[in-house]
Amino acid sequence: MSETFSCPGDAPAYALGALDDAELAAFTRHLRACSVCREEVESFEALVHVLPMSVPQYQAPRGLRRAVMAEVRADARTRRAAARPPVTARTPLTRPSLPGFRAGWVGAAVAVVLVLAVITVGLTAGGTRHIGARMYAASVGSGEVILSRSDNQLVVHHLAPLGPGRTYEVWLKRATGSPQPTSVLFNVSASGDGAVDLPSGLGGVTEVMVTQEPAGGTARPTSQPVLITHLS
């Protein structure tokens, strides 16, 4: 009887860091026993590291990344179904023909990396041409607000890392009224970069502000904004 063998087809998602915790654990176990998937991961990781290096790096909105990976997985399922021979009482389950199977995944992996690279270029250039997202550059400080259908993010650059007892706090200001606090508190990396999720309901918000505050945040700003982004 032929051995039943099935690869999960997660090498591209693994290389992109797009697997959730359960998928990552399962695929990591699979890699220990599957030399073919290990080779594919090495190839895809090399591809992932080379393509985006030609442009400045910005994190794509997580909702957009999830949508892209969902399309890749759906395409992979379709390809596997097309490559699988009909199962009958006399036909044991066998591995799909390797050349066609691998070629299909290579094409899917290249496509998703190119899409993410295009997203990166779009975020760098600003404007609204990239998929389902708008970016607003800060007029004070260094950073931008990225609004999409699935989530909103604030990305900051070159801010001073804060010591114990201090935090950055995000405020929302509407056309009338004073800045209102949010629950968004954060610090930045040693290089001064960071990215945080913003509240989903930003209707009527005209400014997103960031100030330095005591740990735990405050109800009113106690310092001048280090970043202001006008949503207009």
C-alpha cells in the first residue's frame, strides 16, 4: 500500500511570518520530518528578504496582511485539489506530482511577496492608491496614521525611548473640543520606532496627537505633543 503523505503547504506563510500560533506550532513539527518543506522554506525566506530591501520599510496594516494570506491559502487549496488524483476504492492516496505542486506554490509565494512589496511602496509614497488604506503623514514629529477598512494604526519614527515612569499617550481631537485621551499607551524601540493600533471609531476626528506622560496615562495632556497628524 502506498504511504499517505500530505504537506500542509504553509511554507510561504511561514517565511512571511503570517502563521498564527497554532499553525506555527503544527508546521514547525512538520518541518522536523519533511525535508521538502524545509527546502521550500529556505527558498521562500531568501525571496522574502531580498525583494523588500529596495524600499524603506513600513509595516502593512495587519488586516491587509491577513486578507492577502487568506487569498494565498485559498489559491493553494484550489491548486492541491486540482493536482490530487481522483480517489477510488483502488486508488490509494499519494503525494501530488511534485514538480507541478511545487511550481504552483512557488508562483503563489512570489505573488504574495510582490503584493506586500507593492504595499510597502504605496505606504512610502503616501496617497490613497494602495489597497483599502489611507496614510496621513505627521505635521509635527515623525510618523503617520494609516487608516484601512479593517484596522487603524499609528506608526512613529525617531522618537526618544522613554525610561521607567514615563509613556507615550495617544489623544484624539475633533473639530470642536479639547484632545480626548485613549487607552493607547506605548513606548518605542531603541531606534525610536513603534507601531500601535488606534481605536476603530475615528469618525469626526481631525487630529491624532502623541504626548509624553506619566506611566499609566493621564486624563489631560501634561506636555506639548511630540507628534500631530491631521486627518484631512
